[in-house]
Amino acid sequence: MNTPQPARTTTQAHAPKARPDARPMRLALSAGGLAAMSALAAAIVLPPRPATQASGAVQQPAATVDPLANPTAVQVQRPIQYVRLLPGQTAPPGATVIDPSEPTPITMTVTVPAPTAQAPAAQKPAVIRTTASGKVIP
């Protein structure tokens, strides 16, 4: 037979388990989110920085030439990089090989006249007709 259950009192009620406090983790996550958001906003808003050379490289002052001041001549200098080959190494194809017993090479500056400013002629567009497979129709 069914026996009636005694009613529970507040002292017999099941007490909730103790849980860790979530506030410190919420503060840490919100601070990290704000830092990430500000870094992204700064990267989007700020203009890019100019490229710089590595600190170990020797930087020579470049001659500043204003092509608008003298439109007839533009001076171009290319840096020359010398590499000493170890015994058994060969120079790559197309490289100029200099004998170490020869005197040092002389740097020559060549002045090339700049092209005169002319109005570009109107070009007729080239029309290329093809089939669906890609073959060119003459």
C-alpha cells in the first residue's frame, strides 16, 4: 500500500551547489575584446608607414633629381653588389665575373634624355573574335 510521504521542510530542501564567481573572467574577456577592437580600428584608420631598409644594410644618400625642373635629362643609378665566391663555387648564369687582380671598376654616369611630353594618340581597340571553345576567328 501507499504510505504518504512526509512533507519536506525548508531545512531538508536541497541546497544549491557553490559555483565559481564569473565576474573576474567577464572583466578579463571584455578588456581583451576592447584591446583587440582598438588595435583593429587603429590599423584601419592609420595610413601605412613607408618601407624602410634593414638596419644592417649600408644606406647611401640618393641624389634627389626633380624631373620637372629639368625635363631633358633623368639620371638613373643602380647599386652594384659584389659577391666573393668561395673555392669551388661558380657564378650564376649572366653574372659578370671580375678578376680580383684587376683594378677596381670605374662608375660611369650616363645621361639619357627624357621623352618629351606629347598627347597620346587615340588607339584603335583591337577586337579579337573567338568561338565558344576559345579558337580565334581570323
